[in-house]
Amino acid sequence: PPTDIPEMPSCNFSPEEYKVSDKLCRHTKNQWAVLFFTYYKKPVFIHQGYMQYLWDVDGNRYLDLFAGVATVSVGHCHPKVTLAAEKQLRKLWHTTHIYAYPTLHEYCEKLVSYLPDPLKVVFLTNSGTEANDLAMLIARLYTGSFDIITLRGSYHGGGSMTIGLTSNAAYKYPVPSSLGCTNTMCPDVFRGPWGGSHCRDSPVQTTRECSCPPGQCVANEQYIGQLKETLATSVPARIAAFFAEPIQGVGGAVQYPKNYLKEAYKLIRERGGLCIADEVQTGFARTGSHFWGFQGHDVIPDIVTMAKGIGNGFPMGAVVTTSEIAACFVKGLHFNTFGGSPLACAVASAVLDTIVEDGSQKNSLHVGTYLMTGLAKLRDKYEIVGDVRGKGLQIGVEMVKDKIFRIKPPMCITKEDADFFLAVFDKAVYNYMERR
């Protein structure tokens, strides 16, 4: 049995006391079904956050390992980002991008400095769903084609258009939604029919045996073969685009065999399609080894979409593409009332600065690798832990009997936080095994 769980690492921040009456608090806790949908039968009633920690209305502190679905990138209420928001709030909250204002242009210039050429034109939105919806429109306008291919298990948004891109039954409704969107097999080397112990770009590999000859990945060849089959049978000769997350997010931090995206991009471009990298969860240094997830695949997309970590929780998204592709927008007028507001740009600019100043990318790499290595030891210890995978602080743990759970904390967590979580996880799995 595991040893006693250590205390949570100390924190020198004191949250404000929750002032609402106890009666109202209890009433609200018990009425979640009336207010909105929640995944939890007994949801945590969150009151305040600071860096990697959250406090509930009763003053209990939690280590946040989900970060609002990989959204809180540099930490809850990070002082530098909070200060930038406060300064901008006193200056200018809102106008629209049909006018010029410094924060918009300064931020866009700063953002594209983190992207390779020729990705230098920015369209700002309010969310990842909006960004992906816009990317669909751009791809169809530019190519003159309609069909878009995505991977099974993907999540690209829940809007009326992007739900077609999404290939995950939990997010589907029984209404027409997939016009022009075709799903191909996800190259999942753990759950898929092919894969082995040297397939993915991760500090932890699957335990499945690998019999590939040196310098060759049979699994990758098989999955690329499935994409070729989709191109040959399910879409027209010319297509609009191929959407892929560099590492699947909602799908469970699924990683593809090395070189899969490089070969897939080549096939798509041969059919006239654009290659779109959905960086909503992998972007902004979360994978540790690179600032963008696509860089770990040695590819340059035609369009990059991003959101979540871009604003550390402030609603914002972006589409970045080339000047040539962006020029197709002269065919009509595109407008977004709130996209790229002065406040959003000030917050997002501070996030970029903070990622660099705080060394968030390096921390993601080191703490993420440390955490995955620790989880791999527990995989070897317990039969119900099937797979551990990911890069940096985008981690998936596959529970054989139940479900996948994802670990995507603020990028400011420490090794002490990781040790605390590993001890809690060890204890929880042990107790579950004992109850069986």
C-alpha cells in the first residue's frame, strides 16, 4: 500500500472570505441542475483562485490540474496579467477592429513574432469554436472546395459548423451537423489497431510491443494508408482542408506516430487542401518542447487556430494564416464585434510576456516530464492504469476499466505539486483496487 499522503505544498496567498449567507450557499450548491449543466454530482463550489491553486466557499484549497480545460496558462489571477487588465480597464474597454487602436496592432505584431513565416496575418475572435469556424470559412473560400477531413476522436468546437469537425459522440446532437466534414481513423498507437513502444514523441511510450525495422514505423504506414483510403473513397478529388490537433485534447491527449502529420499534410496538399493546426489546447508553450504543438511534428500549417491559453481564461481566440490565403476575404466583409477588443489584447499581450518572463515553457517541459515519469511507474504498478502519454503539461492517463482523465494544469505548477498529486493518485488507485 502507498505511504500516507503528504500535505499539499504551502502557499503564502490568503483568499478572501466568502461572504454570502450560509443558507444561500447551501441552496445554490443543491440547485446546479437548474442553473447549468455540470459533469459532477457534487461539484466544487469555487470561490477564488491564485496561480495553480483554487479555494472553495468553505476555504478548502485545491491543486488545479485541469486549468479550466487547459485554459489558465500562466496561473489563476497572475499578478502581471491582472495588472495589465486593470490598466487597460481604466483606459479603454471596447471599440471594434474597424477602428485602429494601439493594443490591437501591438498584440498582433507580438503574436506573429512567435510564429514561423509565412504565418503573419491575424484574425481575432472570442473563442476556439469561433476561430475554427472562421478557419473553415477561409479554407473553403480560398480553395473553392467544400470538403474537410478531421480525425476521429477530435474536438474542434460545439458551434453549428464546428460540431461537424468534432468526431466525439459525447458532443454530438441528433441534428444535421456534418455537411462537408469527413472523419478518418485516428492514429492512436494505444487503442488503435497498430502501434508500438517507439511510435510517439513522448517521454513515456506505450507498453505495446514494437516490431518495426530500424528507421521504419509500420504503424504510421498503416494509419497513413487509412487516410489514403478516405481520400480515395469518401471525398471529392479536390478538398478544402484537413483539421488536426497536434495532440488530441478532449480525445484524451492522444498522440500520433512520428511523421504522421508530415505525411498527412503532403497528401492533403496534393488534393488542393489547406492544412489547419488546431492549437487551442496545445499552443502557448504547453507541450514544453516547443511554443506550438505543430512544431513538434516538423510541419508548418497553412492556418493555425488558437484560444484557451491565449488569454489565461479571458475570452479570446485567433486565426493566423498567410497573406495569400487571407486575401480571399476581399470577397465579403468579415466582422466580429468583440474579437480583439482593447481589453482582450492587453490581457493576451501580458500572457505572452509572462510565459517568457516566468519560463513557463521550460517549466512545462521539466515538471510535465517529471509528472509523466511518475505516472508511468504507477502504470507499471497497477493493472487498471493502461497508458500514460503526452508532452509537457498536456497529459493523458488511460484507466482500463473506466475513462481517460486529462491533466492540463496551469504552467506554473512545481515538482512539489507533482509529488503531492502522484501520492494522491497512488492512494486513490490502491483503494479502488482494494475495494474490487
